[in-house]
Amino acid sequence: MPVKQTLIIVHGMGDPKDFEKEVIDSLNSGLKLYPAYKKKKIEQLVDIVYYDYDTIFNKYRKAMADSAKPFADRLAALRKAGQSPIEGDFLTWESEIDSDTFFRTHWLDVLFYCYTFLAEPARIGLARKIVEAVDKRGSQNVHVLGHSLGTSVVHDTLESLYKKYEGHDRKKNLDPSTHRLGSVHLVANVSNLLESFCEVEKSLVRPPDGCANAYYQYRHAVDPITWPSPFEPIENGFWTSAIIADDLQYRVVRPSAVLDLNTHAITHYLRDPVCHGPLLQTLNLELTNDDIKSAAQTYSADSLQGKAELLRDRWKELEVDRLEGIPALIQAAQALRDMLANFGKTFKE
Amino acid sequence: MQTLRAVVFSGILACGPLSLPAAAQALPPEDIQENCSRYRNDVKERDAAQRWKRVADLAKDVGDEYCGGSLSPDKLPVALFEFLSESSRELDSLGIDEKLFPFRQQLPKAKAIVDAERGIPNMAMLPPGQATGVSFEGPVRVNDVPACDRAVAAARETKQLAAQSCRQLLESLQASYEPLQLLVQRAYTKEVKQYLEGLQLRWDDFLTRSRAQTALELAVNSYLWRGDKTSGMFLEPPTWQLVLLHPSVVLEYVDKAIDGNRSEEGLMLEVIGANWWRNKHWYLPTGASYVLVYSDRAGLPDWANGVAVYFDSKYVLGATRRDGNTGYFISVDLLELYKDKKKTLDKYTRNLPKELPK
């Protein structure tokens, strides 16, 4: 009996309270497509470890709001009384930062992660989860999956954890040779778009001499968030054409079936056999490529006819692929949210 | 055939003084005991190893020597390398040679890592359904699985192994190797784990004890902190905070103001200052800033210049000057602290008997 594998999952933007359940439910719905596994639950087959960095951001957001509120309230009272010692919306934004609006729950996560030191405790927390799992199971039996903003958190954490930094003693880093992870799965990968302290194309987050045996990224054909600055490895001394061409080491999984208009949702990715198939294979489930093909056919029979074209035309019209940097992510997601709102749906990662 | 002990010993001699870093060498006996207890559990969990008993026995020899104290932790990677070399020869003897399964070609890479005192590579099975082979410094595939299956079937005839297929044979090899390699992994993970735990505590401490910041301060302080953040490192939390245009509410007392106007709530804007949040002595200030305070009083200017001093990164005391008049202020936080204490005191006194017994 093979050793039970551990899958660490890292959420994207927004409120992540359902993320773990969504991943588990999606994979369980996927298992039903395979005769050998249809009575099994993913929790029996794999240890799923959920990592939530949003608590760090939320705590800080609350501290900012609590600190700003007395001043903002007092200022508002003075203005009401006809006095205005300070012009402008001073601190109104901070005092309301804790309220649950789209900007504050989604974009603020991106801004906090990309521009503030709050990213570091978020990465350290994930590094601890990884090291604990490695210590328990052995690195080859540990796999990490990130979604959306979580792909950046996963990438940057692994680069910080594994890269040998001159002047550091060994106690601070894992060695890619001796502690190489089973696999890394980046769903709706934005690590290149949000690149910060290291160049993604040169990072240690790569096979086979990097920190993982396999690097799989998942990019839905009509998920607009994956359109700006996608990560396309090229032969550069770190990535080679042999690695890029080897399915065991590297894959860009490109699902195209549209079963829900929210093509960015983790559920939409993981329910699709094209995505969960390779993931489950790396987790040692006995699935052949033919099993996955057949499941994909069954799955895509339920796809929304004509919606893929509609979405593709919409994103082309908005030229989301021409956008760059953090504004690109924000605008692409904004476009998806607006489009979903037109259909009476709520954007949820 | 040579015993593995002899193989290991000759390997150690041949490789020279190879070793793990100092921390891994100097394992106290209780650590070795704990490692061995975990090792035995790992072996139990990997019963697939028994399908290829010959290799499982080779691994057991190494494990027994480690747990028995005759193989020091620093020599474990060398012993493991010899185990791999011996296993590779065993594969050859089963007819699964380099052409069929080019595992031996990978061994020089492993040797280089052992020589560089970096431990020894880990090994994983290639995902079922995709290929038969192992991941070991890159994927090593069985080139002709049916031929390999036939070799395994032939070896079963001679009762050399219980594996039913080529995949099962390699699973046995991997299952024998893994518990020993985990001993090498854990020698390092323990230290990295401790380092990260400490670092996370220091960040928690910073996030709890430092001053709450505005968005502007957060952006500026993050920029200053980031400095030369690069790959391969996690940074410590900032040791100090720049205070910049930080607004808050204070209670200001101006003695020279007219009656009824002496104590007023005021708006304070800390123009610039700094806070060293780590100071643990409550009676020593953690920081100070130049401030402007606004309060509405008859006969006095609304705005005053001043200086604020913080204690425990939270409580502010300060003084202002407007038109030659000195004012004193405290932060609302400090007032809240006083209120809380007063509430506690009130509660306590309520429970006291109305009159003391005579």
C-alpha cells in the first residue's frame, strides 16, 4: 500500500471560509467519474491540509479600522457641527476598511500581499505547514496546490524556503535535492503576473533540480484572470526544452469546458477531469490517461453550450491579455465580476 | 556476496570524511532514539518493501546499524549511497539493466550531493497511470515495461521476490529507501522547523504589539522594511516604525483656557515620529513624534504644535503650545485603560461590605 500523500491547499483572494470544503467537494465529485473510486472519499485517500493566510490580513485590516474609527467619527461629528479642521476624506477609507465589500475583501488582499510586509508572515505560515508535512511524511509525499493569489503565495514561499541564500546557514532553508516535493499545482497561476522579489522564470520552483518533481499549472481557456502575463517557461538555463516537453515534470493544463460562468472558481477547475486527473495521478491514485479522457467526455456533456465563445469574445473585447501587473489582475477580475453580475451571479473564487 | 556493513565501510573509506553538517552530526542519544522510533514506524507503514526481500534486508542492515549506534548520523548518506549502488546491482542481476531502467546513470548525481555534504536525494514513484519509474533527480523511466514485467516474472520463478510487476518491484525499492532517507531529511527539517516557529512568533509579536498603522504608514514602512528582500530568505519583522501623518483622538487639558473649556477632546495629527515597538519596559517610552493638535476653545487658536511620547506603542502622553499657553494631552487609549481599571476597581469596591466590621 503506497504511503498516503499530503496535499496542502492555499486559497486565493476574498473570503476563504469555504475554500477547503470546495476543494474537497470538487475532488469528491470528480472521483465519482471513475468506477474504481466512485465510492471513495478524497479525505480517505489523501491528507488535505488547508492553509489560510487571510486571517493575518483580516486581523490587520480590523486593527487599522479600529485605530482609525475614533478619529473618523470625531471628524465627521465636527463637520456636522460646521467645523472642518481637515479637508478631504481623511481616514474614512481606513475606518471602513473592515466592512465586507468586494474591493475590501478581494483587492485589498492583493494589495496587502504585493505591497506590504504582511506578505512575509503569510509566507512564513505556509512554509511552516510545508515543513511540518515534510517532517511527518517525507517531502516526496507532500504536494502543494495554490489557487489564484494563492499561486503567488505558494511560489514565493517555496522560493524563500528552498533557495540557498549566500550567508545563510543551512538551518533556515530546505535543500531541493534532499527535500524535493512531490508536486506543485498552480491553478489559475498568477505568480508571473505578481512577480516581486524573484524572477519566476529563474526560480527554484521548477522540476527536476528545483524544489518539486512536477510543476503543473492550470489555465482555463476563458478565465480572464489567467490572461495577463501568463507564465510560459522558455529554455533559459533553468528550464530546458526537455523539461518543458516532459509531461511528468511540467504541464500546462488548459481546460476549456464551461459548466459555470465563473470560470475562475476553484470548483470549476477541480471538477473538470482535465484538471483533477493529473492532480490525482500525482497523489498516487491509480488513474490511467484513458480513464481521465473518458471522464472528461462525461463531464463536458453538461457544458453550457455557446458560453465559452461568449466569454472569449468578451475578454478579447476588453483586451485583458494586454494588461500588465497588479492593475491587470484587478481589472480582469472586475470584468469577470461585472459579467457575472449581468447574469445575476456573484463572483466568488 | 559482501555484507552491507563491509560495503558501507569500504564506501566510507573510499569517499573520505563525508559528513552531514555539524548540527546533524551532534545528535544527542535521545534524538537518535526518537529518530529510530519514527524510522521503525515508517518501515512498518511501507510493507511494500517486503516484496523484494533482498533489498529490504539491505535497508534493514543500514537501519539497524544506525539505531544500534554503530553508524553515526553523519555517515548515513554514505551508507545510503552504498545501499543504492548495491540495489542497482541487484536490479542488474534480475535482468533489469541500464537499457531497461537507467537508474545507475543517476547515481553520480546522488554521489555529488553526498560529496557536497548536502545529504542524499529523496526518491518518489512516478505517478501511476503515467509511467513506471522513479523520480530521483529527475524522472527515471522504465523504457520497456513489458520487458521489465517479464524480468520480474522470471525472477519470481526463482523465488527471489514477491513483486508481481515491474512497478511493484520499484515500489519495493522506493519503500526500502524512503524510511532511511527520511532520517537524513529530518536531521534538517527539525532545525528549519524550529527557525520558522521562532520567526513566526516574532512576527506575531510584532503584529500584536506594534502601533496600528494607516494605509500610508503601512505602505511606507513596508517599503523601508523590504530593503534587500530576495530569494532564499524570510525577513524578520521591522524593528521600528515610522510614524507619518498619523491621526488619533486625544484629551487635552489647557490650564489657561477659560473655565469649562480646559479639558477638551482634540484631534491629533502626528506629523512625523518613530516607534521602537520591541521595548518591553512599560515605564520607558517606545517612541515620540512631532504633532499638531486641533481643539476648539474660546479665545485660543484651534491648532497647537506639540510633542507626543508613546508607551507600550499604544499610550500617548504629550504637551502642546499655543499662543504661549502649554497644554497636556493623553490618548483616548490611555483613557480607556484608566476607565477599564476604574471599572475593575468599582466592581471590586461594590463587593466590599458597606461598613468595615468594628
